[in-house]
Amino acid sequence: MHGAKIRVCSGNFVTARPVGIYKGVDLCHTGEVRRVDSEAIRQQLSINNIVLLSHLGYSPTGEIFNLAVEDVATQVAVSLGADKLILFGEDGGFVTVITRCALKFWPILQSAWLVSIWLNMTPLTRLLLSFHAT
């Protein structure tokens, strides 16, 4: 690795929004992906930078929200038009609560399907699933 010029960049590529209040329970700093700045990510990738994304998302007003890692990864993959999304975890793959199937490789269309299911869940269900995943 001597002499290797590997550049890693990070930034506020993911804009978030609060989940809000569900049945009288304030979910505080739990959020969901509002928008992905795919053009900025593409610019960094075009100059051979590695883009480092966090599970933290920022609102336009500067608030910080905790986002589901799977949601961030899938939303970014969809916005970039990726062919495949590969998730690594402690279980040797991504285990969905929906189907209880252990999967190591998700084609991008299946990932988009998972995000659509995730977005149609109630905020409390998402919060409980997020806690279950950690």
C-alpha cells in the first residue's frame, strides 16, 4: 500500500426528515431518508474517490437524525442506478423481518421493493425493527 493514493470523502449526501410522533410517542431523533444527492456522489466517484456514507442524516434546517443503515444503502443504490446492492452484517447477510430469509446479495429491484415496504410501515414498526436489527 506504500504510495497508494486512496482518497475517501464524506459529506451531507443524504438529507433526512423526522419520523415524528406516532400514537403519542415522540420518536425524537429517528428519521428517514428524504433525498439523496446522487449527482454529488457521482462527481466524487468520477474522480476515483471512495464515498463514505453514514447512518446519520441531516435535515435542511441542520437537525441530525438516526437513519436505518439498510434504508440509506438502498436509497443511495436506487438513486445511483446500481445493478446490485451487497450488504454485510453480523449474521452473514441481511435478514428481513418481512420474509425471514437470509440473503447475501440483493438485486437492485428487490432492494427497491424492500424500501417500498419499509416506507409503507408505520413509524413505530420501523423503530421496533431498527432496534431489533441492532
